[in-house]
Amino acid sequence: MRIGPAIGAGLAAALAIGLALPTYAAPDDISRVKLPAAASTRAEQALAHAQAMFAGDHPGNARASVNPSRDATLALRDLVRVRGQLRGTAAREADQLLARPAATHRSCTPRICVHWSDANVNQRDVIPGNGNGIPDYIDQVRDTVDDVHQQYVAAGYRAPRRDGDRGGNDKPDIYIRDVGSLGLYGFCTTDKRFRARGPFNSWAYCVLDNDYRRGQFPALDPIQNMQVTAAHEYFHAVQFAYDALEDSWFMEATATWAEDEIFDDINDNLQYLRRGPLRQPQVPLDKFVVGGTHQYGDWIFFRYLTERFPGTVGMSPLVRQMWQRADASPFGPDMYSLQAIRSTLAARGESFARLFAEFADANRRPAAVYDEGADNSYPRAPLSGSRLLGPGQSSGLITRELDHLTSATIRFTPTGLTSRLRITVDMSKAFHGALAVVSTYPVGGLPVSSRVALNRLGIGTLTVPFVQGTESRVEVTLVNASARTRCWARASSPFSCFGIPRDDNSPQVVRAVAVP
């Protein structure tokens, strides 16, 4: 992302007061700015983090199995971002990490090339009669990545950028290496050097494992592991063609969404649902957890949106339109993640806050809402509280403090001969995205959902049926859909544009009364 006039002024002010601006996980705009001494330590931290990803790169230290939270793509991307701040031994070590793997052979299609060495690949041709002199596994990788490339391009995505003659020609390059021994599925990165003010789009090269054997990848069979990793990592190469330095959560969430679009029957991304909004609605959607998997679980938000707004053929265009708005190539809009998402929805006449609230409510019944929710046993968002209410009884004031892009659901269950439930909410900062959704669950019928109409103070009342034996329950989902943030404010911020959210710890209050 480039520095606009306002951000540039803020950067100058920060340097003037000695603010230690980030290097590791730095804002896109300041990746090559000369920083105070304290910040150079963060560049070394970026190097150390990337080195940790590749520690034990020999058989004696091989890991027993892969760890989904080990994300070499973004660790190396962040190292690229700060490479210009490293000197001496640290700079040489960074260059070694960012160098392309050695390879002695190459097999290409008109679109991509795969590189390998004899020591890394089983040389047997296991397809009888193949006879092309190329190991069968290489054939499988090449054909898979070539097909993935064509599917993304057919869906309207920008093809990965040409890289000059790196790899022997200008096609995107895939290298084969035993990354499973490092606990990695694979990764993509770039050997481009970025200028301080951009542009920040880039070519990429990718590295995939040399066999995806079950001993290291126990969840799926080897070919399935290779396929889903190829789709995920190659989408990173596509992302780099728009903005290599985009918000990390957005990169991982949409890549995990894309892998399931390409290989719908593999379902490797189901493993992340329990770490994302479905099971952790109290964690902000745009939080990137270093060493965690929450950002992978965020793919379900993009699945929700693309099921709401499907394309006529193939992949929904919605995510592509978001990346087109995030485009940091010359003359691109260069929006950060939440800007791109909100702008894309607004162009369709849709409200991000309303859709996020409906998403939060829908996650209480994923088996009914999502196309594959029942077949794939999507987990359900947990309750934040529950009350039994008989005639004339009140729940009292129930308060939940919500951070941005989070939610909490309270359940009310009728006991006795009540007839209605009067729900009153006090949504602080309602004009900043606080919303409430009420869902009534009739016995043997379909749920009915309504948003509570709020006045200018954020207060609203809604009365719904509440009869024992007729309604099994009523649920109120309190939502903080605020996307307001102060960008480029904190090096350690895990949120969009390295910002400080403006509406966290926001108290939301609900009171329910069973009335005749």
C-alpha cells in the first residue's frame, strides 16, 4: 500500500517524536523507511521468525508431522518487507532464506514451470507406459498447478506476475523440496525488492513438498494434500500480483476460501472452523494470530458472502472484486482489507455491518444456512448466556462488552404460559456498527430473524412470540460490526492496516421480559 498525503504526514510526525515504527509485520507503506534504532531490532525479529520456520532443515531434525499454524509464506513476506533494514551477517542470512531452492530439472507448461532435483523426488515413473522421462509426481504437480492457474484466470483473477528470467524463463515457478520435514505444507514468496512508496504488487515463486507422505501429512492422502496446498499457495501468488503486502488475515482467509473453491471435495479447510468465527465469535474477524489458525478459520466469512452473492458460473466474483480494490500496482485503488471488503459490498448496495450481523446470527445454525453445513458438520457458534423466563419474569440487564467485528448470543427459553417476549437493547455506539438480531425458533418450523430497529441513541425494542410448546427458544445476537480504526498506529497491532480499533470494549445491553 502506498503512502497517501495523510499517511505520509502521520509518518513524518511519528518519526519526529521518535515513535518506533514497525519493521517485522510493518505497515505496507513504511517497509523501507529509515527507522529509529529500536525498530531495527524488529527487523532482526522478522529474520529470527523466518529462520525458525526453517530450523532443522535436515533429516536429524525432521518434524513428525506438519503444523497448520506454521506459516512460512507470511514470515518470508515480512522478511522481504524489511530486508532493506538489515546489514552484514543478518542481511546475508536473510538473502539465503529468500533465495530460490536449488534445482537441476525443469518441466513446464505454457503457463507455469516445476523445478526439482533428483535427490528430492522419487524417480520412479509409476504410471505404466508414461515413458516421458519425468517422475510421475512431477507430472502430477505440474498438471495440478497448471489447472489451478487456469481456473483462477478463468474466474477473472490476475495471473501471477512474470518474473523476468528467474527460474530460466518468465513463467511462475514451483519448486519441489521436502518442506514436510520442517512442519510446513508449502509456501510462496518473492525475491523482489520493494521501494518505499511502492508499487507493492510482485511476482512470486512457490515451494511444495516432495511427496506429501502420510507420515508427515496424516489427514489426507498424498495427492489430496498436494492439490489443496497447490490451490492455497498459488492463490498467494495471485494475491502478490495485486498487493504482496496486504493485510495478513485477509491473505490467509481468502487463500483458504479459494482452496475449497478449486477442490471442493477435499475439505482440508474444515480443520480451521473451530478456530474461526464459527466457534470463536468473541475474537475479531480481522485479527491475525501469529502462530495460530484463527485467520484460516475466517474463510467461513467469505464463504457466507459468496453463497449470498454467487456467480453465474464457477467462482463467485465477490472475492476477486475485493482484491481488485486492494490492488497496489501502479494506479490501483490500494485499499486495505476492510476498506476493500466494505467498498465491494457497498457497490452492490449492501451494508457491511448488516451482513456481518446476519453472518453472526446465521452461525448459530450453520447446518441450515451453509450449502455444505450439514454434510460437513460445521460447528455451531456458542452461546454467551441463557435464561429461562416464565410469565412476567425479566432477565434483568445482560451486558456483554464486545470488541470490533465480534458478537455474543443470549438465549431465552419460555417456561409456563407466556405469550410474548419483549426485548429491549441498548447498543452503545450504534451509529458505529452496533446491531442486534433476534431469531425466534418455532417448534418444528423454520427460524424467523429480525434486526432490532434502533433510535439515534442505539436503543430499540422488539416483541416476538414466546409460548412454551410453540417456540422452543428466542436468541438475541448482539453485534459490534465496527470497522473504524486508526491505521498505521501500532507495530504490534494484529488487526487490519496495523491499526488501533476505535470501538473495542463496547458494552451492549439486552433485557427481556416475558409478557402476557
